[in-house]
Amino acid sequence: MLPRHADPIAAIATAPGRGAVGIVRVSGKGLAPFVQGLLGRTLRPREAHYLPFPDAQGQAIDRGLALFFPAPHSYTGEDVLELQAHGGPVVLQLLLARCLEAAQGLLPRLRLAEPGEFTERAFLNDKIDLAQAEAIADLIDASTEAAARSAGRSLSGDFSKEIHGLRDALVHLRMLVEATLDFPEEEIDFLRKADAQGQLSNLQQSLGRVMQRAQQGALLREGIKVVIAGQPNAGKSSLLNALAGAELAIVTPIAGTTRDKVQQTIQIEGVPLHVIDTAGLRESDDEVEKIGIARAWDEIAGADAVLFLHDLTRQDAPDYVAADADIAGALPEKLPEGVPVIDVWNKIDRAPDGGHAPAAPQAGAHGAVWLSARTGEGLDALRRALLAVAGWQSAPEGVYIARARHVQALQAVDAHLMEAGAQLASDHPALDLLAEELRLAQNALNTITGEFSSDDLLGVIFSSFCIGK
Ligand code: GDP
């Protein structure tokens, strides 16, 4: 534990601004004398007391509710004092300052809390594990109902329970292998009899299920980045507007209007999609436009999925079709492997034959969609195609929120189990390597719940919280 974890801390726990109620929270060891000094009386545990909050001269700053939660039955696991006052910024600042002042002599080293520090204490005092602590931040930050509900499930421990189940199975297998290491003469037979391979493959199957749900959870939290690319006037801005249902990007009939990127987060079935409209891709002598085009290619290079937009009304213009073919040729070079490209054939409302049987080459291995950004026809098909390339499979029920870091940790576990499986399957398994792979798998698993985490990781996670949380 770092020295800073021993300091008592104080903060305004409610959002900045004005509200009916605002809360000042203090957490630390042995708060009772401080409470007595601050309020001039003792408080019964976990009971609301309506009383004045006096300043140093005994004048009431405000009247409100005071609650005292003695350790360990509090949010942080330490003694916690909560002062619920009227929610004005000045009142709350005065109360906070009064707490720091009253601490002199009674609660040495009381200081303002860093972001996320209350929750960090809860984690350090074993009130919650790391995945649950992250779920608290995810619940507060949730941008969709599905994300909020799945954060709630992670917070109540659904995700952690699955991780603990995997860990128990892994520990069992490790014990078997470690025991074998101690009695080498019986090694292989012993492992065979105990069906180590069967245990490992069960574990891998359970891991696969958890990984799939965690990936869905990470998708709900983080979404994917979708870039709309194509020649000027293909209808990129119109498509972004149609998807977002608002006039965001500037739509004009003059080619080259969108010179920089415009981004909007939309949600489809609760999955956030960060959709980026880029400058039209074409040869240009205009310096400003050239910069926009270079940026468009940068965005494309960082996309999780690309919508390659084609204008159906210009399919009889050889130059236009050739330029589309050039972009189609350049896309695979710019895109990391495996990034899906969906061909979107736009303006079916004005296409001669209803827009089918297009002549231009198709870049998208992930199918094509015909639509009209103007009338909205075909947009639902595009939404479905986007959900499919995002990898969204489940209804949000049952999904718990997860982060990219959790998915990566599960993938690391999977890789170690594969190695372990290769050893077990060989006629002469190297038992020490097998044991080592299983140990590494367990370490990777433990980083999720925080049973094996560096201070650096904790710093990164908790500093992204808001102050007072
Ligand atoms: P961008 O340069 O690719 O962003 O293209 P815009 O979205 O600015 O659209 C270029 C022109 O095509 C505008 O005049 C739009 O109104 C028009 N347009 C876009 N989508 C459609 C469509 O589905 N049908 C028709 N008829 N016109 C469209």
C-alpha cells in the first residue's frame, strides 16, 4: 500500500453546479474525534441526523443531514462521514474548507481526494474487486441504457463471478500439475488418470463463453469507429446526417465541401458507433482540400469498419467509375488486415434501374447495401450490416460491461491455455513449461479482478474517475 492510501480524504461527492442536495464526503481511519470536533456531538452509526453544520465561530454554514458509517461498513471500508447540505457550489466549498480546517489537530493529513480515490479505497479494502470498481465508473459514464444496465450487472459481481469460476478451475488444474512435478516418476499416468486434458478443454470452453460475452460488453462500452469514405458528392455527409437524424455535416451540391472530418456517435440497439464523415477522396490541387484528403486516409487507417460510398447516378461516367476503382485498390493497402469494408450504393431514388447491378468494382468483402441517404430507404439494412460487422450478437440482456483491457487479459489467458494444451497433448510433455503456462494464465486472469495488479495499472484506472467518487 502506498503512503497516500493512509491519508484521510475529503471531497464534494456530487456533480458541480446547483442542485437540491449536495454531499461532502470524508473517509479515513478513526474519524470519531474529528466528527465530534466538527459537529460538536457524536453520531449514531448509519442514522441520519438533522443538524447545523457550524463554522469555526459556531455559526451555521447550513443545516442538513449528517451520516456516519464506521469501518468496515461503508463505501470505502474506512470510517466515512457524509454531510448532505443544500446543493450550492459556495455552500459545499465552505463545508469542505471547514472540514479541512476542523481536521487540524483532530485528523492529521486530511487532504482533498484525487479522482476515483474513494472507489480506490473500496477496492484496496476488499469491498469490491477491480472489475466492479471499473463498472462504477462505467455506470456513471454510460451513454446508453444498455450500457448502464450491463454496467449494473458487472457492479453486482456477475462478471467477477465468471472470472472466479474460471480461476477456480485453473487453480485445480495447476494443483494437479504442481503435484505431478513433485512426483516425477508417476507424472504422465497421473495426469492422464486425473483427466488433465479433459479439465483443460472444459476450462477453454468456459473461457470461450466468457470471452464472447466480455467482447459484447466491451463493444457496448467502447463502440466501434466507422469511417464513411468515397468521392466528393457521393453523399457522405448526407449519410452521416441520415444515420444521426440531424443536420450535422454541411450538405451542399458543391464537390469538396467536407474538408475536415465530422464525427457523431450514434447508437444502434444500444451499441455506440462513432461515425466519421471524411473529405471526399479525389485528386486535388487545392492545398486545404489536400490536407483534408490526407486526414481522411488517416481516419480510414484507424477505422474499425469503413463504409465505401458510391454514387449510383454516376455509374455511366467512366472517370467516376475509374476513380472508385482506384480507391477500392488503395483501401486494402491503407487498412489493417481484417477491417471490414461495406460497399454502400447511394441515391437509389435517382438511379435508373432502382440502383441494382452496379458496374463499379466492389471493395467490400463484407457485402453491399443499396440505399438513399435522401429518402432513408435502405438505412435499416445498413444499420443491420453495421451491427454485424461490429460483432454484435446478443440482445443486451445478460451482457455485463467489460473493457478492452478485460478482453485482452482473457485473450492472454486463452493463449497460455493453448500452449498448455500443446504440452499436455504431446507424448513427452515438459511439465515445468506446462506449469509455467498455467501460472501465467492465472496471473492474466487475476489482472481482471485486481488480485494481481501493478500500482501503474491502478493509477491509470482510478485517475479516469471523477473527483468525489
Ligand atoms: P459528400 O460530398 O459525399 O459529403 O456528399 P453530400 O452529402 O454533400 O451530397 C452531395 C449531393 O448529393 C447533395 O446535393 C445531396 O443532396 C445529394 N444526395 C446525397 N444523397 C442523396 C440521395 O440518396 N439521393 C439523392 N437524390 N441525392 C442525394
